[in-house]
Amino acid sequence: MTNPNDDPLPVEVSSPACSMHEADDAYMGYAGKDELIAFLNALLETEDAVARVTRESANAAGSGPIADLMAAIQKDEAHFCEILTRHIKVLGAIPSPPVGVLYGKAMAVPDLRERIAFLSRGQGWVVRKLREILPRVRDNQLHSDLSEMLRSHEANIALADELAGRAP
């Protein structure tokens, strides 16, 4: 009779499962730190530009539905600027200087309804970029904040398109 403890062949393991948490995010298929910083800074520049455009557009509109919508979007954009700035700093980077190129382009559109449609297209860019990166964001808090940003932008696009007289 053979003793089960006398097995002469040792079991070899290629890598212990418990060390997976030590693997680099990019290796695991997630966005790496540098990619996230670049992405968050690009979003920050866009959000800051939209916050400024919507504030100035609300002031230009005075009162009424356009002013109300612009003020609501401005509040959302300012909120997300704060969130993005915080995440960039947590990643050990410096946030981009405020105002991306979108600001000048949007302010060059004199008609407020046309400007709203322009901003809605810009918000569409943000939505597409968020949808692309969200499956690759490993950090739970960042994922949650970007998901909130996505939902907010989708809702604002629908409101802006309705106000601008375009079908969603």
C-alpha cells in the first residue's frame, strides 16, 4: 500500500491568485494612471468651458426657460469640475488650466438656441468618451463619479435638445 504523503512530484503553481491585486492596472486591461490623468484633464477642460459658457448664456438670456436650463447645466458642470479636479489630485497630478478650446467656439455662436445645440453636441462628445472609458476604470469611487457624470450629461442633452427644438 502506498502512502498518499509519499507523492514524489511537487505541484507547481505559475502564480498565486492572491497576487493579482498587485498587477498593474494596464496589465489587467484597465486604464493606466497616465491615461486616466490625460482623460480626466481633457474632461476638466471641457467641463470648465461649458460651465463658463452656460453661465454667460444664462446671463444673456436673462430669464425664462433658456436661462433656467443654462443655470442648471452650469451648476452641474461646476460640480463635475470639482470632482474631476479632486480625482486628478488623488492620482498625483496637476489639473489642467481652466477653459478648453470649446469656450471660444461656443461663444462665437451668437444665437442662444444654436449655442445650446452646439453645447449639446459637445456634451455628446463627453458621453461617448465616458462610455468608452467606464469599463476600464478600476477605482470604485472614480467609476461611480464618472457614471454620475454620464447620467447627468445624458439628461442635460435631452433637455437641451428639447429646448433647442430638436428631437432627441
